[in-house]
Amino acid sequence: MSKFIGEVLTGYGLHISQIKALGLPRITHFEFICRANHIEPTFEKFNIFYFVTYTGGFYSFNSHTGGVKPCSWDPPKSLHDWKQKFFYIRRGVIPIDMHYRSKSEGVPWVNVLISNTN
């Protein structure tokens, strides 16, 4: 897991085990595209292109409608029976402390117009 993935998940207050199968590739692909173009990926940049969704007990990321597409990649629309292939991640391999978001906390939302930098 890269520092950028940790930054995105921490920014939204999510734990990696709460991410839908198609959610993580959206983060990693965004990171790859940024790095291939010599751009440092940040949570703020990711948040310009994507927002968090919650369905079926898991979180994922969708593109903002009407916005600029982050890349020309056409991601898969489904991973049939992905829950049967689910696996557990040992806590020791995650390099940061992640919050496990309760459903009662709602879907996280970050205003892209407000900078978190000082």
C-alpha cells in the first residue's frame, strides 16, 4: 500500500477493508497517472476528480459528473462475485492508523474549494 492510498483513505476517514473491489483501483490508477506525468498525487487533487459513494455496505469512488476526466482509462463496470473472493488484510502490513467508519457517520464529503494546507 502506498502512502498516497493511505492519504486518500485517511482524508475520507475510511479503512482499507471498507473499500469496494473497484474502489482501490481508482485510487491506484489516479496515482499512476499522476506519477507518469511527473505530478505528485495528493488527496486534494484526487478529491477534485472523485467523490465517495456508499452501497451494499462498502465505500467506493465515482467521478464528479460534468468534470474533467482524470484519464482516458475505462474502468471495469463490475467484478462479478467479488465478495466470494474477499480476503483479510493483516493489521501489521498497513503503515498508517486508519479509522473504521461507522455507517451512522454517513458518507464523507470534502469541499474541494477549501484547502487543507496552512
